[in-house]
Amino acid sequence: MLYSKQDMRDMQDADTIADLPDKISEKGRLKSIHDVEIPDALKDGVERRDLGHRDFEKAEFWKKIPYFSGVSAEDFMDPAFQNSNTVTKLTQLEELLEHIVAPSFLQDVKEGMRATPMNMRLSPYIMGLINWDDPYNDPLRIQFIPVSSSYREDHPKLSLDSLHEQADSPTEGLVHRYFDKALFLPLDVCPVYCRFCTRSYAIGSDTDLVSKYSFKAVPDKWNKAFAYIASRPEIEDVVISGGDTYMLSADRLRQIGIMLLDIPHVRRIRFATKGPAVMPMKILRDDAWRQAIVDTVNRGREMGKEVVLHTHFNSPNEITDISRQAMDAFFSEGVTVRNQSVLLRGVNDNVDTMTHLVRKLSYMNVQPYYIYQHDMVKGVEELRTKLEDSIELELSIRGTTAGFNTPLFVMDAPGGGGKRDLHSYDHYDPITGISVYRSPSVHEDRVYLYFDPIHLLPEEGQRLWADQSAQDRIIQDALKASGNADLKPVL
């Protein structure tokens, strides 16, 4: 006997056989076990809170903000409403939060914006999910809105383009670092702007701190990238990012997908987007955009090629029932969705939160794929974690769920070394915070260094970094200890 979609939803919401609605338990095979005596358990029983990853926010959460209190669910779900009410200026934020937060908090934000390389861009969806009763500790505020009071001075070895992407760019909007993979960047805008963005050197418009390198969405320029990819038979994998593919029209999305699929040696395409985490209603209401993804996936499958969506949830607080519906819409059409998170202090750097995030993603059929050690990005030093803490976190996460739903914790080695398993360092000194990595498949004669935030180091390490004359020496000591003194360090 077939189950309806509602039957399946009821089954997901039930915790035990006894909790199943009669209309389900009496159907098909489940009827045969309804009255079976359950064997004694070898493990302790679970409490409801242990299954909290199955709960999805269904309330009209945006109405907590007076400005949105009269907005109906129908209007809030409209992508046009989300776009037209996106906060891009401090004056807009002040208007929305008047009488909700203390004036001192808004002043803190104003001063914080002066020290960030990123513009402000916040969707109503995200605005509605932030806990404005305690904004300083809210994991979404921390990701998207800077405050001066938490600012920490950048590490002295930090650079704006920390991953040296421009050095591996044969033409505008294309990065070719790995042998068989290229990164295509067709645009430089996103539905929201994350403070910790690796591409803060290019995304959005100029700020008080940074004059941006730009790759605008100009299709004529894309042809140079396509021509390069077509000329390189080793490239089998193309990631389409930016910016954010959420901001491409359905026609442009389809155009890019078809062009890349038609290149014979391209076998895998990944569309990268933060969109499902910050504006999930677009997937449900923008039929043309969703269909462009589905059609490209299906066309690729017919050609024996893989097309998937990579998204970016960092906190369980970003996930609502709208998120689940959006992911269900893709899952029902056979679209594979994987997630890549960034490890952020105060957001997801503890075992309970990360476990909850991993299980919640898995429950809505999003595969947890990577957890990135925070890149060395300007203006967000307080968000980075020490390598030893990140490794301990991975140790605690592994085994909490199935292996294929356990993310790999990685380092995108500063200077262009590419992704390294966090554990794969040749040397790590928790006193100085210096870790040394090799990446032979990228550059066999170079070595890459990552530096823990100085303010998190023990006093001895902080004293060493405070002495500018000692900095070169401690780096050389780390290289010698790693056995790589003969390799060229990328700094």
C-alpha cells in the first residue's frame, strides 16, 4: 500500500512505533510489528531534546520586528519582498531596530562597519531569525553584522587575498589551481554578505577599508573563461561560485550550465550558493530559477555527468521549516545538495552546536561535506579558532552520525596551497600558533603556513609575536621543526 506525502511526514514526526498515527500503523508492513514486544535496549533511552534536530521553526518569526509585524506569510515568502526589503545601509538597520535594541548597540555596529572589508547586506529572513534580545551572542548577528567592541587586530601575517586566488587566475573570473578543477566566478554579488568572506577583496562594492577587485556579471567576458576551460583537457570539475549563483537569473544559470556540460571533458559541475541558508523561499517560489537547476542536473545525468548544488549553512539557527521545504523540493527532483560550513567562534565551535547542525542537515537530506578552518580574512580575527581546538572538535563530532554524513574538517592553506585535512600538518606549535602544511599536488617545492589568532595563544606565544624582531625567527624555527626548511614558504 502506498503512503501519501502527509503520511510520510507523519512518520517522520513520530518518535516510536506507538506514536505513529493509526492510519499509518495499520497500513502495509508496519501493521505486522505494531503489537510486537520490543527487545530490551542496550543503550540508554533518548530524551526529546536529543532529537531536536527534527524540529523546524514554523512560527512567523519575522513578526518580532515591528516593521515586519504586518507582513503576511504569503508576502514574506515572496523573493521580491525579500530582495526589496534587504538591508544594505546602516540607516535602514537603525530604522528596523529602533526601540528593539539599545542605541549603544547600534553605535557599536556603526563603528564596527568602519573596520570591515564587507558591505552590509541582510535579508528579512535573516533579520527575523536574529535574537535581538541578546544580539551580541546571537550566532547569526555574529556572522553578518560587525561590532567594534569585539574587534581584534588582524594577525601580522594576514593578507587581503589570503588564498592567493588572483595568482592562479588565467583570465578574469576564473581560478585554476588544482590539476583537474577550475573555479568559475561569473559575478561578485550575493543575497547577503558574510563578514568572514574569503573573497572580501572582490565581493560587493568598495568600503572604507578596501578598494575591491571586481568581476562583474558580463557574459561576454565569460567566454574567455569557457574558452580556457575548453582548451584544458585535464579540467573535469568546475565550481561555479562568485559572488553567489543565487543572484544569477534562470536564463544565465542555464546558459552557464549548458555551456560547461557541452565541453566534452567537463564531468562534474557544482553550483555554489549561500542562498538556501539566507533566502530559502526563492527555491519554493521562483519556479524558473529552481527549474534551471533541475534541468541542468537532468541534462547532466542524461550525458553521464554530475551536477550538484553546494550550499553554506553555518548554524542550526539559520534553518527553519522553509529551509526544509526548499531542500525537499530539490530532493524530490533528484538534486544532490551538499553543505560547506566555516568554523566560527561563537557560532558553531562547540560540540553540541556542531552535532546539532550536522544532524539537522542530514535530516533534511543535505550532506554535511566540509567544515573549513576559518581563513585568514581581514577584520574578523575574533571569529577564528585555534587549530588545536578545531581538531578536538572534529574528534568529538566523528562517530555522532553515519560516516557519509560526517563532514571533513579542512584547511584551505593560505597562499594557495589548496584544501588540506586539518590533521595533515607537518608541524604545529600551539605556543606560537604556527602550523606548517605541504601540498605536493599543487606545488611540491613550497610550504604553507597557517597562524592561530594571537589573542588566543598562551602568554608566551603572545609575547613572542609582540616582539617584531622575533617573528621571522619563530617562523624559521617552525619550518625547521617541520623538516621543510629547504622548501619555499608562501607568506
